[in-house]
Amino acid sequence: MDARRGVFADFLLATAVLTRLPVGVAAVGNGAVARACWAFPLVGAGTGFIAGAVFFAAGAIGLGGLPAAVLAVLAGVALTGALHEDGLADTADGLGGGRDRERKLAIMRDSRVGAYGVIALTFSIGLRCAALSAIGDPIHAGLALIAAHAASRGFLAPVMALLDPAREDGLGATAGRPGQPTALAAAAIGAAIAIGCLGPAGGIAALVLAGAGAAAMAVLAWRQIGGYTGDVLGAIQQIGEIVMLLVAARP
């Protein structure tokens, strides 16, 4: 296969996995997703760009900072089909409510959302909206959204490479394990986009703090359920995005 065609195919597959966009590609097993996860931050950057455009448009028609922020966050949720929010809620319910590993995994597989999940979603949406509203300026908010969406998805491949899947089936297992070069490429692309959007000082500070939050979530999952699931990856993305936006909102 032509190398350029392979790169484009990976990008389309990553888009199919992370968004609801009709790109005409179905997610497949046999490690295809793992091989394509270097493109996750690129898809994230596109998601952030669209959310930023919504923020800009809302401001252009006279809406205030908070309504514009809410619409921007909702645009991102709609574009991804609430994939990561669903993972955050399930992870919060499972890790918070289960007594042992088996019960935690069973709760995470249950489609119903419990109290821990509702609280986690409330904080996730609330903090992102508050951060964007605090940024205020549509250009800076748009750049922060691109950085946050890209970098938070850049964290996923390293987690998949370092941890074992917590169960033998499900999205986390069927996606496969990315190799070290793929994981490093995903992290590097996400970091480069974040630094390019937020500047060296702001970008590095945001990456360090968001990376610490993502690492803490990964360690918690490893200790409680023995590895990661698709839901855990969603929770890691949400934590990374929230922290990136909060850091970008600093005065």
C-alpha cells in the first residue's frame, strides 16, 4: 500500500472511531485501531476547531461568554456522540460504586448511569463551560479548544501501550495495543499542537498538568481493575481536556 494512502486510511479510521462523522469507514479489529491511534490528536484538533468555530459564531451574533461556551461544548459532544462523556460516566460509576474488580467491570458495562456518573458529567461539562467563559476571547478560546481536544486524545495511545486491557472483550481489547513508535507519535503530535496553540510556556504547563491528571486516572484504573477499558480511555480524555482548558483560562 502507498504510504500516503496508509496515512489517510489511518486518519479516516481514527475519525470513524472518535466521531460520528460519516467517513465511510467501519472500525475493525486485528489491531487496526491501535495502528491508527497516532492520528487521534489530529482528529481531536479538528473537533476542537469546530467547537471553536461555534464559540466564535455564538459571540458574533451577540451571545455572551457563557452561552457561547455551552454551545461550543455541546458541539464537541454532538460531534463525538458523547463517546468520551459516556466513558467518564461509566468509569466513575464502576470505580466509585463497585466493591471488587469483577463488580466494577460489570457496573462499567451497564448502560445505566448512576449517581457517580451524573456527578462526573456535571463537573465535566460545568468546568469546561466555566473555563471557556473565563477565557472569553473567541480566538484564544478556539486555540484552547484545539489544544485541549488534540492533547487529551494524544494521551490515549501511550496508555494503551503501557497498560493491559482489563477484559478480554470490549472496545479496549479489540482495538489492539499500539507499538511504542505509534504511542510516541500520538503523544508528540498532541503536544506539538498544544504548544503551537497555547505557546511554549502555556502549552508546556497545560501538558504537564493534564498529563499528570491522565496518568493518575490510568494508575487508578490499573490498581482497581487491572488495566484499561474503552470507558477508562474516555475518562482519561475528559480529564485531559478539562485540565487543559482550566490551565488555558488562567489570568
